[in-house]
Amino acid sequence: MQPPPARQSKASSEISLRPAYDACVSGGGTTTAAVLRCAYDEFTFQDKRLNAAYKMLMSRLEATEKTSLRNEERKWLADKKQRCALHEDSGTTDQVVAADCEVTETARRAAELEMRFKK
């Protein structure tokens, strides 16, 4: 099984992927099931991070801005679903790539929202 395409550690730190996740997915000889478990664990962490940033940002916005952010978030979710989708004829490597896509896209979005409320 091949790991997902290599990410530069700088990029990982910019979107705040945890080092344990990078070590897990880039470690050779790991089973698909183990890598998918790592991706699940990291996705859970990043999703909680994203939800916390979203709630914090929503609490600071005016009503019209809240509507705009909600619409933006819905579009982002639809786009992420399309970008990270598995196709019908996907193999095990595709499963790992799709899981990694979910993790990195979620972490990237969390970082974007966190930057907004830090301004």
C-alpha cells in the first residue's frame, strides 16, 4: 500500500496537522486499516477544531455576516465532498487518499476560520 501523496511538513504545520498523523501516514509498511484509523482519529480532531472555530466566529458576527458565513460553509462542505469523493472503481490506495483529503481539507478550513477571528 502506498501512503497518500507527500505533504511538506511546512504545509502540515500551516494547517495544524498533528505530527502523529504525519508520522502515521508517511510511515512505510503500515496497513491500509491502520492508516485509515489514523485518518479517522485526525479527522475527528480537525472536525472538532473546525466546529469550535465556526462557533466562535459565528458568535462574533452580525446577522447578515452569519448568513454569509453559513452559506460559505455549506458551499465549502459540498466542494470538499466532491474533491474527496471515492469513485466506484476505487482501490485501497484511493481510500487512503480520500481519507487524507478529508483530513487536510478540514484542517485547512479550520485554519482559515481561526485566522478570521484572530484578526
